[in-house]
Amino acid sequence: MSRFDDLLANPHAARRYLVVVEPFDPALGATRTLRYSDHGFVTRPDDVPPNAWFDPRLVTALNFERQLFSGGRLEGRSVPGFGTLTLNNADGGLDDLAGMAWDGRRVRVWLGGEGFRLGEFGLVFDGTADQIEFDDLLVVVRLRDLQARFEAEVTRASYAGTGGAEGREGLTGRARPLCFGRVLRVPAVLVDPAALLYQVHDGPIADVDAVYDRGVPLTKVIGAPAAGQFRSDPLTGCFTLGASPAGTVTADVRGDAAGGYVETAAALVRRVAAARAGFADPGDFDVAAFEALDAAAPAPVGLFVEREVSLVDLLDALVDSIGGHYGFDRAGRLTVGRVTSPALTADAEFDVTQILEIERVAGARPIWRQKLGYARYWRTLDAAGVAGSVDAEARADLAESVRYATADDPVIKLRHLLAEEAVRDTALALASDAATEAARRLALFGADRDALRVRLKVQPFALELGLTVRIRYPRYGLAGGRNLLVVGMTEDAAVNEVTLDLWG
């Protein structure tokens, strides 16, 4: 074990903190690197950076809260972590910070012990500042994790309107469509009427698997298409018809293939984060977590982007389809996981010697039925838009945007009179995968579960969200110990306390 690991394992060890903040300084026209500590620290000549002074102004190193999800049920929107660190400004030496721009600027916090050199400190927070607050004595830096970078809209190139692949004049300034994974019945954009050229994705795709004219499938060919046929051009995300269509043209697509085609939720989260949010370095990702989620949830999913949408909405839709979550670990790496029952083997155990306070909190009611939408049609067709040759069953199907897989257990309603029916639309492509996921969620959320909040006198920064902890306590049926999932966490370095939100 490293000295840092030993420090985390020792509840009595003295702790030392280093902070680097990088606000934008208008006087420089660039960011400024500012270093602070809680004890006064200078790096050694052979450190990187060498001979750097960390001004001893840090009053509270880090108070930070993280949750897997917002709201009571363990699904839906992932939420960014937030917290504070506090600097001593009694002498007014930090007054100039008020003139700097802080929002979105990088903040890092390291933890070490007595006698640690710089390389032995461990990174416990890598995120951004939200804003700063002043009074006569203190500067409070409000923090957010890197999930704030996902609040921007998905960037898309626009058509120039100059003809050919740049689109007809009427498309000038319109954002190009995007397809990720396996998507069905997307509305293709007619970019060149003379050539009958349509686009479904801005860039290379795996393929256009099917094209429909008023709901009637056309025949796919390799060469020049004739009437009733189409030719796919995966390199440009386009296809060409052999004759003018009778009505609305839609397509089934296996989308974005820049860097290789992927269609699982984990792979697409990584693809979107890298290509659309600038997380291009492999070190930006918790690779092991992505590989584990890929193995646990290999079902194909797909999303079509036609209108303005934020990155966070896109990522939420992907992970929520397989009951997953995403966020950032303390080192600032994007990580993912999936809500499951607590593991049989706990990652840590706590009893009355560490528990300061414990309460049983209200959780979501059990569900007795789970319905999951799948195989979304991104363009539906009403009766007037469907060709007369389409049969009644297919005609009705084309009018529905999603299909539903259902898992239920009426016995749960006998035990819980207010048990709920849960309905969620997903990006899952296949009926079999939707049925499997619906049954999995019913088993998870139809069972009797407890939600606890436990305040512990332990050193912060040793646990992560999604881990399993064992709680032993003489009340609440916990005397024999119980394994619970960590779904929320507040870490207070000022008093060396951790509050855990637990479920299971």
C-alpha cells in the first residue's frame, strides 16, 4: 500500500490538504494558477512544479455532496456533485479574487499527511468552481464536479445551403441530424432534390438498414437505384432514392461510426462525451467501469438528434435505458454504473463505534408493474400519411411512437396497497432486451427496500458511490448486520465526518 492508502485507513492520522484553483484573470487575459494549503507547503526542487509555495489560507478543505440520482427513486436524471472550500481572507490578501471569473474554472484538492512530498498526496477532488462568496474574513469557493460541462447543447454542424451535400437553399443554417446506435424510422433530410439525396447523420455511419416511403419498405441495392429502391452511402450518412417518393421518407439506421460503430449504452456515453464534450483523453474515463457496464448491459440502444438537446439529456436517456447512472469520481474521471441489489460482500463495514446518527428515511413505494418503452419510431405516420398497401396492423403500429414490454406481480399489491405502476420510455431497440430489463427492475423496485441515512465519524474520501457497505446497529433490524448500497454521500473534511444515503 502507498502512504496515501495508509492515511485513508488510519482514522487518527493527521491530514494535510493542498488546493489549486485556476480562475480567469481579465488583467492577464488568461487563467491564473493559485495554490493554497491548510499548513503552508512548498514543493521540492525535483517535484513538478518545483519550489512552488502553497499559501496557508485553507480553512475548510472540502465539504462535498454527491448523489446517484435526484428524487426518491433510483432512476432518472443523474445529478452533479456540489460543495465548498473556504479560504482565510482576514488580512484582505485575497480581495483581488473578486475581480476574476470563476464559473467553470478548474479546482483540484489533494490530501496528504505529515511529511508527505507532493507526489505522495492523493487527488480527492477534480472539478470546477461555480462562484465565490466574500465576507470580511472568508472567501468561499462553491464547487461543482465536471458534470457541469454536460449542460451545454449538443454541438451540430449546419447546412450551408449551397447544393449537393451542403443542402438545398431552404436548409441554410439548419443543424444536421445525428444518429447514435440503432434507431428506427428516423425522418431523413432531403439535402439534394435533383439527386434524391437524403441524410440521416452528419458523418460516417455503420449503414442505412431500411428505407420507407409512406411506410412501404424500399429495396436496398448496391449500384444505381431504380424506382422502389435505395442505395446507402455509409461514409456520408446518406442514402439515394431511385425515384421521387410518394410521401414521408423514413429510415432504420445503425448510426455514428466515427472511430467504429458502437450501440451499447456504456459505449455511447463514452462516444458522446469524447466527441461532443471534449473528454478525449483515455485518462478522462474510468475504463474498468465502462467495460463492466458494457458486459452487464450489452443491449443495443439508439438515439436520434433532430432538435436542440443538451448533452445531459442525451446521456441521461442512454444510461436510464439500462437502469444505469454516470458521474465523476474524485479524480475527475467520467464513470458509469448500474443500480443493482447490494453486493453479497461489502466493501466496508461500520458499527456503533463509528455511527454517530442513523435514521430510516422515506423511500419510494414498491412497484407492482414495470412498463418500458422500446423500439421508438422517431417519425410516426397517421392514417393519411401511410400508403394504402400497408395492412391494418402495420398501419396502427406506424402511428405509435413506442412499443411497451411489461413485467408485473399482482401479489405485491396485496402487501402494499399503494404499490405503483412505473412507466418509462427508453432507448432500447429490441423487445427481448426491454422485457429482460422490465423484469430486472420489477425485482429491484418491487421488493421491500429500506432507505437509511447514516452519519459516521470516519475519515472522508475512502468510499465511492455505488459501493456496498455493511451496517451493524442494535436497532432497526440491523443487529446482525445488513448490506446496503451507497446512493448518496456528504463528506465534511472540517470535522472528519461522512454522511451516507443507503438503500437496499
